Amino acid sequence: MGLAPYGEPKYAKAILEHLIDVKPDGSFRLNLDYFSYCTGLTMTGRRFDAMFGGAPRSPDQPLEQRHMDLAASIQAVTEDVVLRLTRSLAAETGLRNLCLAGGVALNCVANGKVLRDGCFDKIFVQPAAGDAGGRARRSACRLSRRKPEQRPQKRCGKLDAMQGAYLGPAYEQSDIERRLLACGAIFSVADDASLIEQTAAALANGQAVGWLRAGWNLARARSAIVRYSAIRAPQACRKR
């Protein structure tokens, strides 16, 4: 998804002709002659490599235009499949609310197109929408089969009873300062107003800024990523 805007979907037709059979309702079947994940240790096979002009790129190799075009093509096909699925679901059920989970549900570009498509009024994306999303869906399914009096009561009047995805451990100001002192770091504490001014000045001078907010992101907890961003002004981003 992230690489797709830099390419053109020139391989989309080939993907639909050879790799995936998509039905009008969005159901699909992959042609496993091009994939190896069922029988080997790689996702794709030699026929896939031959169709798209080379073997998978290693991490130390530069990105080429064909990589971007392939990303754009896969994104286009993904969006087509997702829209077919959601349209058929809306027509079949008549429901106006949609809940999404699973790895593809993290594709925010496709989600935006589903919302703008107008088949559903509200869309909720389960924030741990990777493999954990399947377990959450299974739990929700079992819960829905209980009698109303056996279900846990919702105690929050808001639409998002989870109150966001930042449900992991948080870092208090006092704990941060204690740890900085313990390692001999040189630092100063700023209020919100001066913090914004200092950050803007650093960005204007071409410096990078690390911005930490409390709370681990539930969707990324397995890789221990917190609510953290590395910020730099676009004109200064010659280095990552």
C-alpha cells in the first residue's frame, strides 16, 4: 500500500488473468502455480518471478520502478476484491454498519474507498487486525450466540467502547525523568507551549525530532512499537 502511489497498475490485468480468479461477489481463488507458501518457505514461486521480471528484491537492493508498478497493481486488485466483497455483503444483509478484521483490514486506502462507496454508513476496523483479528472475530461470534442476559454489558456510551487502540503500558513523566537521570542523560523539561516552539524550530533547522506519546499501540504491540514518531521537515529529508 505504501509503495503503490509511486507506480502504475500496469500488471493488474496480468494478475487478474493468471494469479487470481475473482467472482462478481468478491469471492476468489488463487492460482497456486505462482505461489509457494503452501509447500515451501517462500511466498511466491519461479513462475511469479518470471511473470514480473525478476526474483524478489533483497533488503539491501534499491527499489526499481517495476517494484512500484507491482505494488500499485496489487493495490488496485486488492481494492477491487474488497469493494466487490463489501457490496455483495451490503446487498445480501441490508446492514448499514461494517466491522473489518484481518491483515487486509489494515489497508487504509481500501477502507477509505469502502466508506466513500456508500454501501455502509459506519465502518469499524478492529485495531489488532492481523492474525489476532481472526481470534477476535471468533470470540465476537461466540459472544453473539449467547443469550442477551449472558453478554457483558457495555459500560461506555461512546461508539468506540475501547476508547482507541493505545491500550498498552504508558510512560509517566516522572518515570521518564528518573530513567534519563539514571543513565546520565542531559535534558530539560518544557511546557506544552515551549515544546511546540522548540519542535518547530528544530524542524526548521533540518533536525530530526523523536515524538513520544504515552501508551503502546495494540496493533503493533507484538513488535514493541510505542506511540512514537520520528519527524523531520520534508525539505531536509535526505537521510532516513
